Amino acid sequence: MPLSMYHSASGSQSPHCLHFVGIGRTGAGMLDSMLRTGELEDILEDPRARFTALIVDIGEQDMQQARDYADGFLERLKERNIPTERAQIRFAPMEVPTRDELFTSLRRYREFLKLEYPRYYWNPNYEPWLPDSVEIPEAGDHFPRAIAKAIYGKAYYDGDRTLDKELEDFAKSVDQTKLPSMVLMSFAMGGGTGSGIVVDLARHLSNVKLGRRIPVVGIGTLPCSGDPEMYRGSNLFPTFNELDCMLDDDKNQGVVTVWGDLYRNPFTGGFFALSMENSWQRLTRYTNTGEQKVRDRMRLQVTNKFVADAFMRTALDDYGRTLFKALRLVGMTTAPHEAISSKDHSWALYNVAKLTHPAVQVLPGEPLSKWRQVISQWIDHIPEFGGLKPGFKTDYAECIVHSPREMWNDKLDEKFKAAMGEFLLDSEDSGIKVTYREFFDHLTAFADIMLPGVAKTDFVSFYESRDQYDTLSWEEKLLHHSWLLDLGVMMSEPAIRFEGMAGECLWGCACWIVVPYDAIRGDSVIETTRRDILREGIAEMTKTVVATP
């Protein structure tokens, strides 16, 4: 049984074990970063510690680099006399089935769900959610979310049930850990494979295999403006909605009321949306030499790697305690007296504000004043490139500034805090915590910025993707969905038989969710902030407080 992460009487924390599930190319890249930091070896020096990782993708074309890093990581453990059996790193590439194999599996989906969840409603109108005319891509091509879900379902439920076995082994390995554990689950929000698979994989891991005993932290990487349009366009709208109906307790209860506990929010440890836009802009603003396609591809690779590296340094810092403290921002500490729902403000933004880049604007050896001038300029861009709508406000910001010792000064510090103040409510109840770390590279300065209390409607890309989604045909919209398709529900469409509610039924019956359609569209007015929601929650609790005589 895992130990408590948090001792409420003393406020002390034990070291933590961080385990990892990566989905698709983004998830594999995040594992690369996790294995390269050097922090995992330090954690595993403790004989009570374990590390468990699983990479899931359609095909194995994007797994090789992660495999190489895993081999190198195990060699480093041997060099430090750390038993390699305390690290379990697995790769689960799913084969692309033939069309007949896939549809044979889809026709049995009611049987699969009934075995998994006895209270599942046996819908007599059930049919496979994929249209007969759908084309199945080949491994390495782009997979729409609805097809990725079908391939995952076959691997989990049918035949040899390879994914079921992998998740079972993953959970057993986590359970062998003798320190408190958290599971990080990484995927791309704009991709078809990652976002299409994660909604079921997270449900199976958190609600079935782990039984909600271990915090599962979602890490969804947002697309940036340098990504191809297919990753930052219309498919992002249903992804936002499905995740929001997991994270928002009120909306999630509307789904659970109709479909049962198996669809309860699987991200029991909270959810970070990772923004890459600032890093992309910093890298691309001042470099225009070379062939554009090649240049942009390399820029995107560097951006992805930098953001992944920065997040993993934060996650593994201080034996996992830094990430644990950040999760307190969203009430996910497993301390019951702090677990207050933020409702529709349950998203947390993780933004990497890249302030310098080697040989861009300023060169090694130039005066510190010039470096500071460039840093000051990019501090001004933090609100612009954070991915949030102008005017977003929350009650707290946690930041870690990484800079060479001699470069950061009081003037930059004041400017950075003033820039962060644009995100904060003008109130004594608001606060900012800034921690300073000396960075080993004289040419690099950046800041990790964590903002709780974000709603899906605070993301600029939410409305942009909604507008593009509205131009699609019905079949194109269908292929962008994932989470509840096996139940016959297209969440981002209006319910057929329940006016004002969400969830169109694929089969013309009475499938729906107890969530207003205007909330799905982002048209309902969100008047409260996270601070107001927490205040209301605390007020309910204090009704039972007995006054001291």
C-alpha cells in the first residue's frame, strides 16, 4: 500500500515515485526527456523506489528513439549499482488491423463493455460508430480520433488483449513501489492518435486497473502555430469538450448520471495543458535563413524537445516534491481538507516562457546589458504568447525562473512579477510564488509558469477550433470524436430528443449527457473565477463549524 504523500499535521512530504504513460509521438518524446534528466537515477537510489513506464502508439515508427534512451538509462542504473529490475519500461505498438478485423471487433463492443461494466446499458440499436465507407490509414499516417479509439479498443478488449495485459502489468509494477506514487500521462491534444486513445486508456488505468488509488496526472500538449493545420484545427474542439467533461466535476457528474461510474474523471491527480507557443515564437522570430520547410521542421522539433525537457525537469525536481506542490494549486494533494473542486476552472496551464536563445538577437561574449535587454523584451511577450485570452485572471501563479547567476537582476525580477500580475486578480487573496534556479548554460534563460483556475473557454484555440469544426460535414465531425462513441454519443453535438442538452445519438435513439449544449459550445457565461468557486466551497464546509464559547 503506497504511503501518504502529505502529512497534514506537519506539512512534510516524502519523496515520490513518478511513473509514466506516453501516447503517440508526443508521449514517446516526453519519455525521452524524462530519461535524459538524470533525476530518475537519483530517485531510484532509494531502495524503496521503482519506475514504471509504458509507451502506446499505433505502429512503432516513433518509438525507436525512446527505446534507445531506455537502453541507455538501464545501463546507467547498472553503473550506479541500482538493480535494473526496479525499472520497468515497456513499449506497446498496436498493429493496424484490416478493415474486416476492425469491424468484427467493433460489432462486439457491447459484449466487451458489458463484461467490463455490468451496469452497462445494452443498447438494442447499437452499430459500429465508424461509417462503412471509412478508410483505415496505414501505420505512420494520421489517424482520426474515432479510428484511433477503435484500434485501441480492439487491442484492449479483443484477441490476445495486449493492451489489457500491458495496463495490468503497469499497475502491478506501480503497486510494488514502497514510496508514494504519481502517474504522468502524456499525449498531444491536437493529434488524432494521442487524444483519441487517452480518453479510454486513462479510464481503464485509473478507474479499473489502479482503482483510483494512485493520482493520475494528465499532461496534454497544446499545438502551436507552427504545427500543421490538422493538429491545430477542427479536431481540437471535441478534444477540449471531452476533457472538460472529465475535469469539471459538475459536467462529469452529468455524464456519470447517465452512463455510470466507469466514466468518472480518470485524471485523479489533475491536468496540465502544456503551451508551446512562447517557445515556438522565441525560436522563430529572428531566424529566416535556409529552406523554409526544413527550417520549420527543425524549429518544431527543437520546440517540442525544449518544452518536454522543461516540464520533466520540473516534474522530477526534488524527488517529485515540486510537482506535488504545484498540484496543490488545483486541490489535488490527496489531502481531504484541500480537495475542493474548481469545477469549470479545473484546467492548469503550464507555460514555458523562453527568454533567450543562443545566437538569436544576442551573441555569446556581448555585454550583460544586451542580454538583459533581450530578456526584458521577451518578458513583455509572456501574456501574448501564453495561449490564453486577454483578460484571463486567476488567484495564484507559481513560477520557476532559470537563469545564469550573473544575468538575472532586481530590475528583471520586478518586470517579470509585473508581467505575471496581468494574470492575477487584483485582490489580497491573490498571490505569486517565484523560485529561482541557476541554469548551467550561460546562454539560456527561461521560466516555468503554472497557472491554475483555467477554463476551456480561456484558451484562444478553443474558439478558433470551434469555428473550424462548424464548417465540417456530419461524417467529418464524427471522426473527430472519441470518448463516448462506444455509447453512441457525439458529445459536441446537440441531443436529438432533449432540447438544450448535449450529446447527439448516432443511432437515432435517446442517448445524451446531462450537460447543457451551450456549455459545450462555450456560449454560456462563466461569471465566477476559481477563487469564487473555492470560496463558495469553503463556505459550505464551514456551516458545520461550531463556534468556540
